[in-house]
Amino acid sequence: MSNDLHEANRRRWDAAAEGWARGADARGLWRRCPAEPELVLCDRELAYLRGGVAGQHVCVLGSGDNQVAFALAGLGASVTSVDISQPQLDVAARRAQELNLEMSFVRADVTDLSALRNGSFSVVYTGGHVAVWVSDLSAYYAEAARILEPNGLFMVCEYHPFRRVWKESRDLLAVEYPYFSRGPFEYDVSAEVLYAKPGTFKSYEFHWTVSDYVGAALQAGCRVLELHEFGEAVAEWEGAPLHGLPEFLLIVARKDVEPAGPGDASQHP
Ligand SMILES: C[S@@+](CC[C@H](N)C(=O)[O-])C[C@H]1O[C@@H](n2cnc3c(N)ncnc32)[C@H](O)[C@@H]1O
């Protein structure tokens, strides 16, 4: 079923794709990450993925610039890259060809992965500013869990929610969005995503809390193995002095072999 807010975001991302590609070209990471996955995956992520994904079917949801997808392909995984924006996927497919990586690209909304079969992946990876565009975190993670095989690995590495609440300011940290306000936050913006200016595109953003992320993974029938907060870098585009706040939230989970039903106390000692 089509979601009007997601469709508006898709139109914006479609228009943003070539500019986003130029930004990634300037950083140059996408060329290096198949051979140097540590450029885009932290040690904790690699502890699960390096040595574990070769020959496995892995899906990356909201794949964007596909740096993580390329890193996983470089580790020997058979990667399916999913994004709502066809122009984003077109850029990624062009690059995959240049890198000589065989991958599949599927255009889909992360809340409706009906194009992908139940239990068809041993790893699902998502994150790096995807949930901020998604209106229903529970539906998103339920779909991720559905396409995972039993005991499959679900890995989420998202921009930390503590970084989303601040007023734009060079030197003052002041709350603009209460932590518990999930949105939607509606903006009239230009196609440029990183340094958005006022413009004619509608954009809808959502602010999820730490417990929203963990709760959605549990509700999807996954058991959480590890929760990790890391990173301290502050980028120019963040627009506030965020030093001292965590940069990323990592959730590592496995799909339960038999997902617990609501109120099934035996699964929760
Ligand atoms: C900031 S990128 C994040 C991915 C990657 N970390 C990156 O930096 O390119 C956001 C990506 O999510 C995609 N996206 C937004 N909403 C989506 C949705 N509902 N379903 C699937 N992909 C979505 C956008 O098209 C975009 O490519």
C-alpha cells in the first residue's frame, strides 16, 4: 500500500540522487569500501559480519549510497540492495558495475517488502539515516524480520536519536524538538538533502527514541544481542555543537526461531 508521506520523501530523494552521488564521489569512500570494509563498518559490526557473510544472502534496507552494501559484497556476500528511490539505485548499480560487484537492486519501501520472500536472507542490515524517513518503525522492522531466516542476524546502525533534537546554532546547545516528539516534521525544501534550503519539495521526517528502536526490534520477533553507542565526530552539516554526544546507535539482534507472541511470558524470564 502506498504511503503519501513516503512518496513525498521518494520524490525528494529522486531529485536529490545526482547531488548525493557527487557528495559521495568527493568523499571517495564507495570505491574503497569493498576492500576496506572498516571504513564504513565499525569493529563491533565487523565482529559479526567479517567471516560470517561470505556466500550468504544479505539484504541492505534503505541502501542510499550503498557503501555498506559494497563493503558486504566485498566480504563475499550475495547482496540485495533495497531503496525507495530508483535514481538512487541507478547510481548504485552504475558504481557496482564499475567495482565489478554482482548485486541485486530492488526498488521498495522498507515498510512493504512484498517483493522479497519470507526467510530468504541470513543477514538484514539497515541504518545510516533511514528510519528518519520512515513513518512506521514497527512495520519497517517487522518486514526486516519477515525476510530473515530463523536465527538470522538483524543489524541496525542509526544516527543517534540524541542528535536530532537540537536547534541550529553555531555555539549554543538548545532543544528545539522534544525528545519524545516523533513527528511527522513537515518541511518545504530544496532537493539538496545535506544542506537543505527552502524549496518546493515536501519532506517528512520522524524522530525515534532509543526505546522505539529496541522495542520495534523486539516486537518484530528478534532478540537483542548487543546495544552499543559510539562515535564522537561532529560534521559541519549537523549545525549544532554536538561534541560529547554519541553519534551512532548500534543494535545487533537475531530473529527468534519461534517468535514470542504478545504476552508470552515464558519467552521473557
Ligand atoms: C541518507 S540515505 C541512508 C543510506 C546510506 N547510509 C547513505 O548514507 O546513503 C537515505 C536513503 O533512504 C532511502 N529511503 C527513504 N525512505 C525510504 C523508504 N520508506 N523505504 C526505502 N528507502 C527509503 C532514500 O531514498 C535514501 O537513499
